[in-house]
Amino acid sequence: MKRRGKADIRERFGFVVRARREELSLTQEELAARAGVNRTYLSDCERGARNVSLIVIERLAGGLELSLGELFNRV
């Protein structure tokens, strides 16, 4: 039986993206447009279902009005 410890990095990243999006009062559609990604893709990212590339991480950071460092510090 596999023990569940700290959440997977994809889940932690998705939680931070969702929390910051909500902090900015943005819908998924609005953030997706800011970041230049599909809304469905963003939804998958927020749920930790995607292994997000560095390019998309940079786009999301910009859409969330954070530097890459600030985004990763929150993760």
C-alpha cells in the first residue's frame, strides 16, 4: 500500500495557480486568455493533471502577475 505524503508537485503547483487566480478574482477563461493557453488545459493544470512545461509556467506566472521566483516560492 502506497503511503500518501506530501502532494505531488503538479498538485501543489495547481493549487497555487488556482489560489492566486482566485486572489486576483479571475475566471479560468480570463487567466487562460492572459497566459495564452486553452481554458481546458488550465483546468487540467489546476487539478494537477498536467505536467506543465517551463514555457507554460512562465506564461502562467505572467498571467498571475508574479515572477517565476514568486510563483515557485508559493509552491
